[in-house]
Amino acid sequence: MTSLGAREYDIILFGATGYTGKLCAEYITQRLPTGLKWAVAGRSASKLSAIVNELKSFNSDRREPGIEMAALIPEDLDRLVKKTRVLLNTVGPYHLYGSPVVEACAKNGTHYLDVTGETVWVLEMIKKHHETAKANKAIIIPQIGIESAPSDLIAWSLADLIRNKLYVGLKEVICTQEMKATPSGGTLASLLGLFDRYSRKELGDSMRPWALSPIPGPQSERSKSWVTKIFGLRSVPKLGIVTTSLYAKGNESIVQRSWGLQDNGKFYGSKFSYAEYQPTGNRATGVATHFFTLLFLLALAAKPVRWLVKQFVYGPGQGPTKESAKKELVEFRTIATADQNGRVTKRAFGRFRYDGGMYYLTGLLLAEAAMVLLRGDGLTKKLGGGLLTPAMLGQSFIDRLRDAGVIFEAEILPDE
């Protein structure tokens, strides 16, 4: 195995000709250090050359990325990942194309980051490759894009804040996600394809609470009210009325894995729970959103419905125009309750907000996470390897995101 320090590149971006891959390449060109040794990789030399030429207009002073050809076969992937310290993978749907890439990185000791939201596939990768990656000191972090880095980082940040200020863990964390954005063709293709690739049981198992955690999760003392269970509604102080979120289960699974990875749950606390919702203007809208989400997911189980949906959405490799993406935003607002006994229980508030294109943010998250791995020798030694989560990159990742324009806040709330 080639040592990381002796490798030709710092970063290889695999899938640079796709919608998200292009945006990540642009971000690397504009924002990362000019001395960075990096390359773009894929199957089409002509498309990769075109991308490299386009990148010259963003920063003519920096070194051009190398071009590496690789198909999704073991020989090509082994050769590719041995050349780099970190591989960024934007080739989706991941359940179709990601598995051999993860396997190659795990066995060759190459750090790996992707932006999947396919939790059932992530569970499959954990079962197959966690121990190999750990043995070879390969840090593998899936779901480090809009799903699920913001949720995971806020939960970690509030746990860290309360642990350092109040010397206790967390009891309950409630997060809301507001997103004004249009999904790309790749995102939609991934969602639709999951129902073709996996059985209902496999999909259901991956959505169970603590399914991704390396250890059994705590038994929550607080159960959902009948109103929340039936109508999806909940009223949360400081967050308002909330309802069911389409993205909640995937984000919750990653946060729960972080709980288990961090000191066997002791860092977050033995009574920790995490739930994610979507903010809603009023109860009627919230009920409608809840039932629409449930019916939409049930309908996707039918092949004719999936075929119909495909006729009206972006195809893979397509997405919102740059002009329309400028109007997009995402905001996560979170309340965390400290695990304290007494009349007054302290709470903390966290916020993650980004104004601009969601897929540009995804490229930003990928690139900045890569820089944490490249510059954090102490951190990488501490983490060792394995199938990890965005929160494992900790404060260094948060600091880089703030410098890149993300609003990230965490504070203890005053007593009421």
C-alpha cells in the first residue's frame, strides 16, 4: 500500500463532469490553495478536458488539475485511488455506481468523501467495508453534502457546547430544516432508483432508529404524542409549529451513528435523542405536508408512479441554472436540552444557514472536508479509519465552513 504522503495527488474528484461534480471543481479552483495537487477523473477524456478548459476562466493563475481516466472496474479504481490522499466521489446514484469506489478506497487506505443521501446504501457499505477501512486507516465519510452534514454538525456542536459549559450530556435535540431549492436530476434518480434496487424490508430496516449506530441506542424517555404520530404536528418552543420532513430519516440516522461513534455514546449522553422536522406556517399546512409526504413515499413503491415522475423531472447530470440557484437557501435551526435534574433545565440553540445554490453548497462541503483531512494529521490519526460521519471532523470543519460563508451559530439560551 502506497503511503498517503507519497501519493501523486492531494485530491482526485471522481465524477467532475456531472452537475454536482462541476460545481465542486469550480469551488476547488476558486477557493482552495493554489498549490493543491489535484485531478479530475472519469470515463470520458473529451468531457474531462472540456471541464479543465472551463476551469481556466475561474482562476487562470492556479495549476491545472490532472486528468485521470477510470471506469468502474476494480483494476481502474485501485490504480486511481492509489494516486491520491483523498477521493471525492460525485458519481451517483451511489447504490448503482458507488460500491466499488468505496471498496477500493477501504482496501487501499485512501480517504473517501461523498454526497449521497441513500441511507440504505450507506448501511450496506458499513456492513461490508467498515472493518477493512478501519484496518487500513481509510477514513470513509458518506453523506457529507446537504444530507447530512448540517444536521450532524449542529448536533455535535451543541453537544460539545453543553459538555464544555455545563459538564453534562444532551437529553433531547430537535432540528428543523427549511429548504428553498430545486433537486437535481441525480438526486431524483437516486431516490427513484432505491425502490428498484432494495426490498421494502431492506429500506425499512435502514430507517429504523439507530440502524446505523455501532452500538444500541438509548431508550428515549419521551415518546411522540398521538397528535404527532397521526398528523405529524408538533409545537416546539423557539422553533414554532413543525411537521414531517422528507429528509428527516436519513439525517437522523447519521446523527445517531455519530452518537455511537463518539466515545460509545458518552459524549452526547446516555439519554440522547434526535428528531428532525420541517417548519410549517400553520397547522393546516403542516397536516397537509405530513400526509402528502407519506402518500408520496408510498406511491413511489409502485413502478408506474416512478416512471411517471421521471417524465417530469431533471435527468441525471442536470439541475437548476446558476441564476435560479442564487435565490436558493437552506436553514437548519436546532434546540438542544441538557440532561440536568432540577427546576431549571438549560437549553442551547444552533443554526446553520447558507444563501445560494444547494449544490454549490454540496461542492463546498466536499472540498472543505477534504482540506480538513489533508491538514489535520492529528485528527486523522485520532480517527484512525472506518465508515465515519461528518461530525467526526469536528470544530475544524465548522471553522472552515464559517470562513467559506456559512452562518453557523451555537449558544446557551438564557433561563426563562
